[in-house]
Amino acid sequence: MAATNDRWTWVVGTASVGTLPSYPGRRYGDRVGYRIEPGAPESRVLLHVPHAATAIPPEVRAGLLLDDAELATELAAMTDAGTDVVAAGAAERARIRPWAFVNELSRLVVDPERFPDEREAMAAVGMGAVYTRTSDGRPLRTDEDPGLVARWFEPYARAVTELVRARLDAVGAVTIVDVHSYPVQRLPYERGGAHRPAICIGTDDYHTPQWLVDLVTGAFAGCGESAVNTPFAGCYVPLAHYGVDPRVTCVMIEARRDVGPELVVPGLTRLIDGL
Ligand SMILES: [Zn+2]
């Protein structure tokens, strides 16, 4: 999926998914690393797009053990390219525009979806909040955390938390929809099952009620088969709310990368409209 993104015209492959209005989002040039795209005041939906970007600040790039060709290969494997475009297309089409929180930096800087501590199972393969291994197990960094958690992970987590709290104050409940894609071929780092459905639905025991799973399954029926927590599991909830706040529900959508935006965008739009 090739994406071009100049913030005005959003195109994935051959399918135009629409034109966005300009938002007062903060850009990477401001050294923030994420942007918030405001939705309707009454929306209870927050789209979270953590893995779409490829940008790596120069001082972070300098700490990676890959040459430029190797880095390009790793970014191609690990980036959920075009998921920001998919989210924007669905946001534009939805009856009530959802809010969106978009990571503008590569997950090779920090992965905002991982626990920054010993709770993170993926740390065992060098892929905790700060990756030390590539997707095929080669060394990515020598230093486990050259200040990246404090510089990038924690401000990002605080900003998501603040946005969720603001939306809870405004409308009383929030559903976080985590928007991802995943490769057709299994990558060596993966720990999940072998089954690779068109749509993988990631759930959390506490934060994902069955009605939400059913809603996702129906919304994405046009994409092909869906399955729950295979090959990837879980969904993103800010730690302040994790396991303690039933007003925050969540679900993760992982679209297999051969499922085109012409199918995923309408599916995501149906999901938003059903929430
Ligand atoms: Zn992802």
C-alpha cells in the first residue's frame, strides 16, 4: 500500500479516500511527535493510529545500527503504511466525526502501545517500548533506552490520557479504536498464532465488551474473514484507565495489508457510525 500524504490530498494506491480539512494539529517540527485531529463535540469515538509514520528524528536515527537500505527494509516491514489515511477517510465519511490521535513518528523511535516496563511480553524479543531488535531479530540499538521513554513515550502517553479524560468529561464514555495493518507474511518477531484473517480484532478482557466485537465483525464483513486476537491481541487503553474505568472501551483493528482501503475505509466508517 503506497501512501502519499501532503495533509491535503490523501491517496492510497489507486483509491482516493478523500480530502481532509486542515486541522490545527501540532507537527513533528514542533518536536511533539503526534497530532490530535478534533472530532465532533458529541463524538464518543477516538481513533488511535500509532504505527503509520516513518519519521525518525536525526538524533534517534544516529542511535540505530542499520544502514539506510536496512532501515528502509525494516520500516517497510514494520510500518502500518496508510492507516492514517484510512482513519482520516473514515473520519471524514462518518456521520459524527470521531476524534483521532495520530503518532507522527515511526514505531522505531518508541512504540506507544507497549508497556514501558517489565509487564511488556514483547521485551523478551527486543520489542518493548524501545526496540532493541529488528523484526527479524537483528540488533537495532545497543542502548536499551537512550532517553527515549522520557523524551517520546511519556509525553505521548500523557497526551492520549488527557484527550481521553477530556472526552470522558464531555460525553461520559469513550471507545478507542486502534487502527493498524499487518503483513501478509508472518514476520520472525511475531508471537501470535499462524492464522492470518483479513481482519484481526484485538480485544481486552476488561475493556472490550462482546457487543463491540459483534459490531466490528459486522462492520468489516465486506473485507473477508475476521478473527479475534489472532495473530495479534489486545488493544490500547491509557494506563490511568486500564483495568479500572469501564467508561473506556477499546478494540483494535488489524487489517491484513492485502485488504485494500476501498474495503477497510467503509468498514471503519460503519464501525464509527455504529458506536
Ligand atoms: Zn500496528
